[in-house]
Amino acid sequence: MDTIRELWTEFVNKGEASWYHFIAARRGDEILGFGCYGQRALTEGTWDFYWMGVAQNMQGKGIGKLLMEFVKASVKARGGRLLLIETAGKEEFEPTRQFYLRYPGCELEARIRDFYAVGDDLYVFTVRL
Ligand SMILES: CC(C)(COP(=O)(O)OP(=O)(O)OC[C@H]1O[C@@H](n2cnc3c(N)ncnc32)[C@H](O)[C@@H]1OP(=O)(O)O)[C@@H](O)C(=O)NCCC(=O)NCCS
């Protein structure tokens, strides 16, 4: 939370010049979900989708899909061609993995076993734009 708040503040202050880009899904003033993404250093056209979160009571209603669509369009408009998404292998992240596995055009590109901790793998998904 602290990291996200810090990066958010930088984005609000610097706008497009910020390394991290944020989007929010809103209903009026209420934030229902957010996404944070940015260009990967030392690559040509590769971007990271760092974080995405939808309010617990709003999950499963298509907001995650909308955020993905927006990020894809935004990255593509900036010349991006490859979007990377990392997530964890813990049991509690199974619904998150299912979300990415079911998302059209999103592929499980790599899995590094025991990355975060023994028994907690890193999953890398990609979307080609
Ligand atoms: C992962 C997350 C962002 C998905 O957002 P969401 O708004 O709940 O997802 P959507 O409603 O857009 O779902 C899109 C598709 O994924 C599928 N899906 C979503 N949650 C799922 C679940 N728990 N199990 C299986 N499938 C799921 C839906 O069936 C839907 O497919 P459909 O359109 O064919 O029905 C959201 O659940 C979340 O914030 N999770 C907790 C935080 C997190 O894990 N963030 C990602 C960190 S990398």
C-alpha cells in the first residue's frame, strides 16, 4: 500500500513524465478498481502491468476486464508491443491466475518455481499487442 501510494503521488505530480501510469475505474467519486503500468527499462516496446485491483465487493463484474482493455489500448497507443504481467503461485492467487488464463490473448509465458519462497512460484503472463 505504501509503495502504491508513493508511486501514485509521483504520477499525480508528474503526469505523463512519471515512470508509472495509473488508471482508475470509477462510479462517480467511488474508485472501484485501479491499474498501474509502465514501460520496461532497456527494452523496445515492452511494458509491465505492475498491479491491478478491484474492490472486493465489485469483483467478478467485468471491471478487471475493462482495466485490461484500457491498459492494452494505452500501451499500444504509446508504441508498446508486449505487456508482461507477473503474479504469484500461492493458493490464494488461484482466482487471479484464472482471470489471466481466461483473458483472451493472455498467455502463461513462464513459471519460475520457488521464486518468491519455497513453494511460491512466479507466473509470468504476456499479452502481445
Ligand atoms: C484479478 C482481478 C483484478 C480480476 O478483476 P475482476 O473485475 O474481478 O474480473 P472480471 O469480472 O473482469 O472477470 C473477467 C473474467 O475473469 C474470470 N474470473 C474473474 N475472477 C475469477 C475467479 N475468481 N475465478 C475464475 N474466473 C474468474 C471471469 O469469469 C471473467 O470471465 P468471463 O467474462 O468469461 O465470465 C480481481 O479479482 C482482483 O482485484 N483480485 C485481487 C487482487 C489481485 O489478485 N490482483 C492482481 C495482482 S497481479
